[in-house]
Amino acid sequence: MIKVFLGSNLKNFTDGVEEFELEATSVKSLIVELDRQYPGIADALESGFALAINGEVIANPGYEKLSEGTEVRFLSPMQGG
């Protein structure tokens, strides 16, 4: 299982749940599974969320492979000012 942590901006898609576990073998398949369970979340994720895998921010994560116990964090976009 992949441990998934969502930024607080995504809680509206998941009825307030910010952390859970899912089966996936890549970031792409993880997003597909998230969108299957929480329709519309994939579009929100593609609009600028950063992604960290096991604590390392990944610039282009689409095809990154995931293995059992991997931790994936969707990080809310930084707001400038």
C-alpha cells in the first residue's frame, strides 16, 4: 500500500480525509485511483500541486514508480506575495 497525504486544499474532495493508503505502482496510477475514488481530484492535482515521494520533492513525477510502503505527499502550491 502507498501512504498518501493530501494538502489541506484537497480535503473538499475527500470529505475532510487528508491521509489514507491506496494500491498503486506509479504516480500516474495513484492519481487515477484517487480520481476513481474522489471524482475531480485529478484535475485539481494537475493545477499546480507539488509532489514529494519519501520526503523528496519530485519535479516531473508522472511516471515515477512506487513500491510498497512509499509515502506520497501532495503539497499545496506556494502562494507568493
